[in-house]
Amino acid sequence: MKHIKQEIINELIYFNNKLNKSPGRREIPVYLHNKCVKYFGSLNKAKEKADLRIFNRKCKLLTKKSMRYSKELAQIVSYLTFDGHLHKRLEGFLISSGNFKTLKDFNNLINRQFNIDFYKLQEVKHWGYTSYQYRYFNTSIAKFLYSTGVPKGDKMLVNFNVPKWIMNNKKFSKEYLKIAYYCEGSKESRSKNSCRIRFNINKSEELLNNGLKFLNSIKEMLNKGIDVFNEKLKD
């Protein structure tokens, strides 16, 4: 049976390469679909084993509660901007980390905001480093996240900035910065009694100005936070 399953997986990969996309039920021979059902339970389960894109049924519309602007949503936007990825075709999104605590924290945020859990856990090895991904496939949520300011596709190749609804709200800014620093920030000592915060992002040469604009937005939010802190000390 193991040999038959591998043959089915190989055929699915063949049609994926031939069509240049994950094949649907009507794009493969009837016999292959029947074998997927017989040996894996369904076409989608067979494609999952072949690591091909899954076509889910139409997603339900989001509730008003799921679409509220909240501190959880601000953290989700920050996670996806730094350590995550919103699919270019908006069929889903993922979070990537070598730390399961990060993955669980993100999943808890998604669960509280949208009432769903991750669909798939995937291990990724690159240059001797192993990371893990929680993958989510939900078009309704992906489209909503894009509308809130999450960049889609390769973040090196697209323009984006901190969403205004986050920048203009002190509570949301705090949550966004907290996750941003956790993902890509570091503290550098300048002298015995002083230090500075650093953020690292990657941008293509053509979009360096946009990268600088984004970092200046981060700097602006940090300065506002420092001003608020100093005002409280005076009080």
C-alpha cells in the first residue's frame, strides 16, 4: 500500500507541474481521484501528503466581533509583518519561528480574534537551521488582514508601512511595537549607561526608501511612547 500511495503522490505532483497550479477534482483523471479517495480518504488529504495547495470550501463571512480593531489584531498584524507571511493570492497566511512559544502565542491571538486554529504544522530546514510554521487557509480572514494593512506576498518586493489605525492609537501602537521588537528588534549598548534599540528588515534595492519610511514610522511610535512615559513621570 505504501508503494501505491507514493505513486498517487507522484501523479498529483506531475499534474501540479503540468498545470502550474494545484490540480482540482476536474483537472485530474477520474481513476486518480478515485484512488485518492480510496487510499487517503479524499483528494485534499492526498494533496496534503503531496504538499500541494488545498482548495477548501467557501469560507464563512466574518462576524463583527472578528473584524473589530483590537489589541489582539494589532499584535497579529505585527507578527505577520515581521515573522509571518500573507499569501499573495490571499488564500491563507502563516507564522514561522524556531520557537514553539511564538507559534502558540500567535495561534492564541488568532483563536481569540477569529475563533479558528492553525490548519497545518510544517517543519522547514534552511541552511542548517530548522524552523516551524503554523499554516492557516481561510480566504475571508486573509482578505480582512490585507485590508487592515498586512503586506501580502514577498515583503522585500512590496511597499508597506505601519497601518494608520495602529499609529494613531497609543494602545495599539504599544502592542504592535512589543511584537515587532520580539520578532526583529535588538538592544545595542552604546556606553556603560546607555543603549539603543535596533530593528532589522530586508528590502530590495528599488524599495530602500520604503524600508526607511517604515523604520521611521517605528521610530515615531517609539518617540511618542517615550513622551507619554516622561509625562507620567512628571505627574
